[in-house]
Amino acid sequence: MTRLFARAARMVPFLLTALVTTVAVTTTAAAQGNEENSTSAAYQNSVRLVPKDTIPQDAYTGWKQYELNCSRCHGEFGVGSSFAPALIESLKSDGTVPDQATFITVVCQGRKEKGMPSWCEAGMEMGTITNIYSYLKLRADGKVGLGRPAVKPGT
């Protein structure tokens, strides 16, 4: 019996160490979980609270048409790709397409030698082209950021 008692007495420090370690690990995991939840919640709130850029209806329609017809080559939101220029750079006042008339000419005629089709030959209407210009010009002027815009109420 004394041997059993002596053996149990020797186990007490080991058991206490194991218990303290378990409590510490559990507490740390809970704290990390709370920190991750807090970080996740902060991110979710920041995404929800950041207002979308609001643009007039014609520019919003232009954004939809741009994404449908132009983004596959010129990149989402006009940022360019490995084989087509960034239209938000081209449409700046010192860019290669500095005004609406030049934009309409390029889009309508295309740049077949560079692989850009003639969108007028493809049946794109002038209203669609001017709406796309409205959207891209806002992007080029820095008035609309990346991402899906929203329609300004009452436009």
C-alpha cells in the first residue's frame, strides 16, 4: 500500500504539469479563436461599410457592357492585360485616346492589325459605345475605383 501511495505521490507533479498545460493550450486556442473571429468580423464589417462608387445610369450601363464585351481583352475594370492596353490609361487626357470622338472611332473601326474587332461591324450600337466611354472616362479620371459600381439614385 505504501508503494502505491509513493508511486501516486511521484505522479502528482506530472499530472499537475499536464493539467496546467491543457488549461494553457485551451485558453490560448480560445483566445486565438476570438482573435480570428474578431479579425474576420472586422473585415466583414469593413467590406459591408465601404460604400460602392455610385455612378449615373448611363455609366453603369456602360460598365455592364464593358464587362460583357471588352473585359476579356482589356481586363476587368479597364486595367489592361498582357495583350491589350489599359483603357483607363489610354483615356487620360495625355493618353492615346484622349477624347470621346477618338474613342468612338477606335471602337467602331477596331484595330484589326492588333486583333481588335470593329464593334460597329459586329452590331454594337452607338449608345452602347458612348455608355462604355462614360464608364471608362470616370475610371480614367479617378472618379470610380475598382469593383462593381452602384447606380446613383435618380439618374
